[in-house]
Amino acid sequence: PIDLSEIFGEISRLPDGDPKVKEKIHVIKDYTPTTTFPEDGILKLAKLAVVVENWVLENELDGFAFQCWPSIVSNFGIVPCAVMSMFSEGLVPAACEVDIAGLIGMYILQLASESPSAILDWNNNYGDDPNKMVLFHCSNLPKSFFQDTKMTVHPIMAEFDGEENTFGAIQGKIKTKPCTMLRIETDDIFGEIKAVIVGGKFTDDPLDTYGGCGVVKISNLQELLKKLCRSGFAHHVAVSLNEVGDIVYEALFNYLGWNIDFFDK
């Protein structure tokens, strides 16, 4: 693990003109449109990306979970979502809110699909359809999940810290594709690892909101929501835009012996 204070310290010692920083600025601008983004904000993102990348390489990490708020907003003046998105797109999954269980889910889906995975919030129902709901984050989704993307302020954090300190979120609508969702938890009472695997499909239903989002259709959704609540599963879920539920179930149940619920199968 690395403390945010160590990251801030490394950033403070990194010159603006460092070749790695200059290169990372170009990478960020090539990754997603940044036309509304101030240059000093892009510089901060680039320095953060360089420092985190060095840490990942030095420690040979396969992924990481990040304290994405509120300290980095208050003390550094950006949100790290875009940097996390870039790592996930590069097959180094980055989970929000230091969610280690979510990170493991992302990594498992990435291995099963050989493609980037994301972490999203189980959100609210969609309209009057009992089998549709919104999956959302504010967001750090890899850009391959989106129909198109742009970099924006983080509207939730901007209410508290101002737009000038909250640039760096990735916004877009998720592609219309089948998907696999996976949530892992540790059950401290029974001393076991449990998980739920869910298949679904992102639809093309309209959404008027910010962040990274999509409407997903899941058979028997209302029973799934009851199960998530009653079984103590958190509000995060790892997602792959691939149908890999059978692969994940075989690996986690047959080989690792985890308590796996392959929902509605």
C-alpha cells in the first residue's frame, strides 16, 4: 500500500518539464477530449499518472484500489477518475473508494474476457420496467466501455469544492452490449468468500445524467435486488462487456471453492 501523502510528496518533487510528465500530457489528450479542461489541471493529472505508474511498475501490481475522494480533491485540486480510467483501459484495473473486493471482481472479469472491466454502482430502477435498472459511476470507466467520451468536472464534488478543483471525470454512455456482473464479498461471520454472478445486457434506452452510465436489463431483477440487500452485498459491482459468467463460475466455484451464486441460472 501507499499513502496519499506519499503520492502528493512524489508529485511535489516532479518537475513540470519532466519528460515523462510531458509524454503523459499527450497521452491524456489523445485518450479523451479535454477541450473544457484547464492546462494546469491536465498537468496535475499527468503528474498523478506518472507517480502511480511508477508505483505500479516498482511493485509489479496487477491492479489497485484508490482513495478517489475527498482528500485528493481538497489537497490536490483534481479528481483522479481519468487516470484510473486509463489504467483500467490498459488492463491494470483501478477500483474506486479503496474497494479491494471490487478490484478483485474487476481483475477476475478482465482475466476471463481478456478485455478491460469497470466498477459501477447498482443504482435505481429505470422507468416502469421491473427488469431494467441504471448502472452508474461518476466516472472512471475505461473508455472502451463508452459510445463516446469527454472529460468533465465531477458534479457531486464540485458542489463542495468548486469546479476549478474537480476536473478529471470521464463522461459517456455505455455501449449497447451483453454484460457480466460480479460482486465479491468476504463473510466474516462464516469465514468465507462469497460472490454473485449476474448476466444482463446494456440497452440503448435514453439517460439524462452525468458520469458513466447505462441502462441494463436483467431477468428477474427485483429478486436480484432483494438478494443483494439481504445477503449483504455492497453497492459496487464489477462489470465486463462480455458474456463470461460460465468461465467465472467454473473458476471460482469448481477450483477455488467459493460460495458462488450464479443468479437466475
